Amino acid sequence: MEFKRVVVTGLGALTPIGNNVPDYWDSLIKGVSGADIIKSFDISKFKTKFACEVKNFDADGYLGRKEARKLDPFVQYALFATDEAVLDAGLDFDKLDTNRIGVIWGSGIGGLKTFMDEVINFAKGDGTPRFNPFFIPKMIADIAPGHISIKYGLRGPNFSTVSACASSTNALIDAFNYLRLGISDIIISGGSEAIINEAGMGGFNAMHALSTRNDDPATASRPFDKDRDGFVAGEGAGTIILEELEHAKARGAKIYAEIIGGGMSADANHITAPHPEGLGARLVMTNALRDAGLKTSDIDYINVHGTSTPLGDMSETKAIVTLFGEDAYKLNISSTKSMTGHLLGAAGAIEAIAAILAVKNNIIPPTINHFTDDPDLDPKLNFTFNKAQEREVTTAQSNTFGFGGHNASVIFTKYLA
């Protein structure tokens, strides 16, 4: 059968460096760091005292206090970003077949704060099981797409993908497949995460996964720098409206870019560490290129996973050099996590938005906080250190990898009629 073409018609973002897409993109291009001392809870006894928190987000003002109390922050973030994307796409659901519009969403953890708060309250009691009736529906990872579908009356495919930090990229790939197979006309896709709380920070500290550069949070996320010491936690949401091309054209939608391929793979190596030679990373990029019908020479930019961990950055770099060969040196590579921190399950969504806008605007966002070259990384690679670069970007690839060895990669290109 012949696949249908799928395009991007709307974007929404709530990030540590901007509460909408224009502000997010402007901060990316300017190289703004979203990292600062944590304000949302007492960090005095924590090993890592900083993160990339969402700023100036008023859930009560947005949802109303009564409604906000029924929703975990990861759902609040999802609804907020989706409102922007729906408006941006010009979707009038009264004029569309909502039976053919779905929501496929990613979150690596879901309602962690809700779970933590309820268990703490129970532990403080006398053993009587007094739980909030919204405990379970606030916590479960699939509730974000549920709320989105309820809000807009969308009855198409509706579910969550969970693959740790690859979750929202897997969601995008699932959405892409449902659309190109003709199952749906529009899919609202993306991801959200809210783990900047005592359980999230304490858990990742216990794994020695987080940077501990408390004296200088703004420069703590240092992908590909010799002195990188772990990732910086982030939070927020990204929403991407994916639409079957003919449906988009029929309603006169603006088109940001076309999604043309997606790949998935497993490291099959370790629960948290990547394969040391990047075998899973290489395979997922290979699979995405094959799905898109592209050669390595067709890619202009890779928004890499680039978490600022010693092993992860090395593994991904080896994968790129091995797969792309000489074409690797014609690429721009950058890690926008140097600015946003790592949004875990939402990382793929906001980084896909960065890749889409790089294609649209012909600008590569930088990898900031580079101070010292790592002698173990190929010096001929263009990591787009510290300053955005203008260049023709016809096609961009976005990689995300998760604990458990989950790898996902998507490819966007300029839309040609």
C-alpha cells in the first residue's frame, strides 16, 4: 500500500526557558540556560540543589484552583502546551470529524508528585487508608491524553507511550504511523513530565545520574564537555499537531515541516548505561533513515540526546561517526538539553520542536556551556558549541534514548508540495 504523507501543523511548548513556542525558540537561539536553584521545595539536605524548573506558570490561574487540585503537574503542563498547539494549528473541532482525531502522548513517569504526596500522607497516619479519591486518576501515566481528549471531545486513538526518556518520541512515531496508514486524520502528540520534587531529585541523585555543580547551576549541563558530570533535571511539556497532508491542505492549514521517518531500537545492554560503542544508537538512526528512504548525506542537523553524562555523550558520538562516516563532518550536531535540562519523557517532544523550527528557520540552536574539549570525542564534529549557526537545514533528525535501553529517532524535512 502507499503511505499517506504527514505534516506538522501546530506546536505548543511549556519549558524551563519559555512558556510558549516563540519564547522557547528565542531562548534556544540566544543560548539561555534554564537551570537555577530549586524553588519548589526545601533542597537544603539534597545533594543536587538545582534544576530546570518551569517558571511563572500559575496552574490555579490557568485552570482554576478547584480543577488544578484534581490534576498532577504533568497533566497541567500537557493541557497548557496543547492549548497553544491547537490554537496555532487553527483547529475548529466543530468543523472536523472528531472520531478521526486522536491523542498519543508520552510520559516516562507520570504523576510522581501525586504518588509521593499520597504515600507520605498515609505514612504519617495511623494506618487507616485515607487516600484522595483523585489519587489514582491523577497519578497514572495515561491520564494526560485522556484529559486532552475529554477537553476537546476527540474520539480517535488515545493512549500513552512509556519508554523512559524516549517516551514522547515513541508517541510521535506511533502518531506518524496511525496517520500514514489512514487510521486518523489528525493526532495530537507530544509529552510532559514533572519530576522536580523530593522523590524525583532524591531518586536520580541516588543513581549518581545528576550533575552536582551547585556552585554554578547555569553552566551545569555541559554536553560533550570534558568536565560534564551528569544531567540537569528539567520539566514541562511539548505538543505537536501531526496531520495527514491532504486533510491539512483541504482546511488551509499552515505547514511547518513534514515528518518522513521514525526508527526504534534497544541497546540490550544495561538498565541505565548505554552500549559503550553506541550499537543501539547507531541502529535506531539507521532504522529512521531507512524508514525515511534517506542516505546519511541527506541529514543536515541532528538534535542529539546529549544529556551531559560521561558515558551517554561518548556512546552517541561514536554511533554518529560510525554510521555517518565522512558525512558526519558535514552535519551540525547540538544538544538543546544544555539549555532546557533533561525533560525525561517530554524531552523528545520539545527537542522535536527544536528540530522542526531549525528546518523552518534554517538556524541551528547551540550546545551551550562548552569550556573544555573532550580529547576522547572526534574534534572534527561540529557540535555547534556556544552560538547558534545559520545554514540551510533541509532535513533534521532528533534522537532520544531512555533507561532500559529504549531508543527512538524521528526525521523532519522541509515540506515540498
